[in-house]
Amino acid sequence: DAIRMVHIAIDHGVNFFDTAPNYGNGTSEERLHKAFKGMDRSKLVINSKFGRASNGTVDFSASVIRPTIEGSLKRLGVDYLDSVIIHSPPFEYLDGNKKEHYNILETLKQEGKIKAYGASIDSHKEIETLLSTTKATIIHAFYNIFHQGAREAKTLIEKKRATVVAKIPLDSGWLTGKYHKNSEFRGVRNRWSKAEIATRAMLVEKLKAIVGENRSLVQVALAFCLADNFISSVIPGSVNEEQLMTNIKSNDKPLPEELVQLLYSF
């Protein structure tokens, strides 16, 4: 099913694929290898990560960079990665003045094993630190209608000509509209307190009133991320073909400028 969905996505114009050694319990990269077999590599844009392994361990030390990237290349069956990012690291790893990580990444660029590098981060302070102290050119930023902090670094992002990929664009499911104040959560979503759930539910209802009944909340949320050129791509998850097509169609329905401006101040 995963391979079939990749093929459907490509047939509909998707070319950016985001993966990591720990996704799918270590099988994500291998599945993409199978899905990409026989395709023109130059038409695919592949991003992977380092810092979080398939066995659940977390290690951001410089010594893991090369073996992790070379492992990803082998599992993906490719000669290079278009980009690689540090997978949600502590703040200290974003300061290029203090870490040898970026020298290693520059060496891997020179060797042709990666074309670009950066980090998966959340706040404008993190973005500013990374872009001001390193030669990083790609950022996976926590960005959606409810969390627009990355916009505060927009001027610097544009000055550095960095690529920004919007992660968690549906706010962990809240911007699908399926959750409400009485929703119960397990697993990683169990982190929300009752007060946080009530607040998010209130915001969702407020947003629904603004968007109206004639628009898909999912598609509005994704189209919002793509409304500004400082966002280059968006990476929603798709667990079945129906979700995949809903996500893809959001790119076909740009939001009216007045709605975009209203959502910027949401």
C-alpha cells in the first residue's frame, strides 16, 4: 500500500519525499527504495535525517553523522540525498560556532553525498541561530495556522535564501476538525492536558466559523502553509489514498488573499 501511494503521489505531481532512519520502525527508507526503483532520480527530491535511530536511541553526536547518512543512502538505493537535517535537536546543536557537525556536513556536500543540510526546529530563535551561525539552507519548521512563529524569522530566511518545509501542518490532527473538547488521546497525543484540549477545541470551532462549511478544513490548513513563498513545501502525513488525494488537492485551491490575511492574525 505504501509503495502504491508513492506512485499515486508522483503521478499527481508530488516530488518531495521526507523520510528518516527511524520512520516506520526503520522501514520507511527501504520502502521508498522499492517505490523509486526504475525512476529518474533527478526528478525526485529526497530528504532524510540523523539523530534518531530505528532502535529508538537518540544520539546527536558528530560521530554518527557520516554512518547515518551512508546508511540512509544504502537503504534508499541512491547515490546522494537532496538534503539531510538534524532531527529535532536540543538548542545547543544549532550554534555552528560550537559544533563540528557543520564541518562534517560541508565535507559530505563536497563529496556529493548530500546537496544541502539544515535542521528540524520550532521557534524563530532556533531558526535565527541556525541560519546566522552555519551554512544551513533547509529548515523543517513547525508551522500551521495555530503556530506561526517561523514567520518572525521570514526576513532572515529570505536573506539567506533558505528553503522552509512546513512540518506538523495539521497541528497533530487538530486542523482536520475531527477532535473536540471531549476527545480522549493515547500515545504521544496524551501529552495534552484537559485545559489544553479545551483551548484547542475552542480555537478549532472559531476557525471553522471563519472558514465556513463549503471549504475543507484540511485543505484550508495546507493551502495556508503554501500561501506565502517563504514556505517551499508542506509535509502532511497520509495513511491511505483518500487522505493523500485530499492533501494533494489542497494545492489546487489557493486561498483568497483576504482569508490568508485573516488567518495570519488568527
